[in-house]
Amino acid sequence: MYIPITVDHIARVEGKGGIEIVTGDEGVKEVKLNIIEGPRFFEAITLGKKLDEALAIYPRVCSFCSAAHKLTALEAAEKAIGFTPRPEIQDLRELLYIGDMIESHVLHLYLLVLPDYLGYSNPLAMVDKYRKEIEYAMALKNIGSKI
């Protein structure tokens, strides 16, 4: 006899997430991971806006990687009008992408994933036992921010 297990809400995922597991005498028969990110209509929100207005909206797609979303929108606008920025500007943008990626990955790994792996409800609950690691994570995050 198989027993279905359903978890309707998975925390710390973008959008809505759930998991369905069917188990029984022989172990796990089936696992379905359902993560759905509904439309947020950023394209519709920015339709007809001036470029500077749209560029103020796109970073809100994701707070972890807001610079990447702003630069991507800017680069799309530049491509649409046939503009190519100077190599120095492209290099500076690449640095911004790298800093954004460092910050985003550190936040994801240390503050969202690690508490789950170690059995804590949140990063603050880890401070007593893992203070040095949390401080290290925050220092890495700050490096990404400074870049």
C-alpha cells in the first residue's frame, strides 16, 4: 500500500512551491516537485514608460540581483537602438555583474540554504554556534556590494 505525502508550501523558493511524495512498503515510489512562479507583468508595467522610468522598475524583479536586472534592461534598450558602449563601460558593467553575483550567491548559500541544511529555522538561530561563519558570510556579501 502506498501512502501519499503532500507538502503544499516550501519556504525559501521564488514563487510558490510544493512537493508530493508517494511512499509505501517498497519505499518511495514517486516524487513530484512543483515550483510555480506566476507572471509578474514587468513588461506590461513598463510598456510606454520612458527609459529612465523603466530602468527604475526592472531592478525590482529580484532584490538579490537587482543590478543584473537593471543592466539587462539597459543593454536590451541599447541593442534596440543599435548603441554599443565603450569597452571601459562594458568592463565596469562586467564588474557590477560579478559583484552582484557574489552578493546573490552568498545570500542564497549562507542565509537561505545553510540554515535548512544545519536544521535551523533561520540564520539568526545559527549565530550562537556559527558566529564566525555568519560573520564571514556577511564580509563576503559586503565585498560583492562594494564591487
